[in-house]
Amino acid sequence: MNDKTVQLIEYEIALLVRLTTAHSPRLGSLDRAEYLLLSQLQKSSPIAINALAEQLLLNLSTASRQIAVLEKKGYIKRFPDPINGRISLIELTEKGSNILKKVQDARSSAYTEMLNEWSPDELIQLKDSLTRLNQDFKKWRK
């Protein structure tokens, strides 16, 4: 593996994170943490906080703080697990689903505009590469 290539990949990823963070306010009212938590809840709700934290590679205290903020905003609701009442499950509320859809639509529109000159094959290659990179990051150092 070429060290220079790996350095350039690392830099480009760092720049991408910075650029997406800088443009985030134009893409809706959710910050990155809120967006990721609500998106994950959309996929796997209802879910226990510890399972959600594990899916997003967050420590439990960080996930709990972020969940508390979302609950205060009315985007999620917490309720006892019917099987084990000592565990709280969380799920999106209608308000949470609505704000997430609004932000997803804004982000999708922005990405459609940014990527409008890419060919369908380039888009598929980018999607596949990003998916693989995220999967490898999740497996790394477990």
C-alpha cells in the first residue's frame, strides 16, 4: 500500500467531514449527531439506548446525553421494554420523523445538485466505496 495515497485519502476524508459540517446549517436544523441518531432510529426503532450506542460506536454516556436532547425537543420518545421493564426503548415521534424527512430531503437535494455531473457508474462506485469504508471503520479495532 502506498503511504502517499493513504495520506491523501485521510486528508480528503478530513476535508469532506469539514465541508459537510460547514454546510450543515444550510441543510436543516439537525446537527450531525442528531441527524445520525434519528436516521439510525428510523432504520431500527424501537431500540434500547445501549444497542443504538453500539450501532453508532458511541459510548453509553454520550448516547444518553444526545438522546436526552432529542427527547427534550420531542423528536423521540422513551418507554419501558415490554419484555424487560428495566430497559428503556426509544423510537421516533411524528415530530422527529417530520424533521428528519425535511432534513433528508434538503440534504438529498444538495447532494443531487453537487453530484449532477457525475455519471451513474461514478455514483454507484462512490456509494459502494463509502459503504465499504464505513463498514471497515466499524470493524476496525473491535
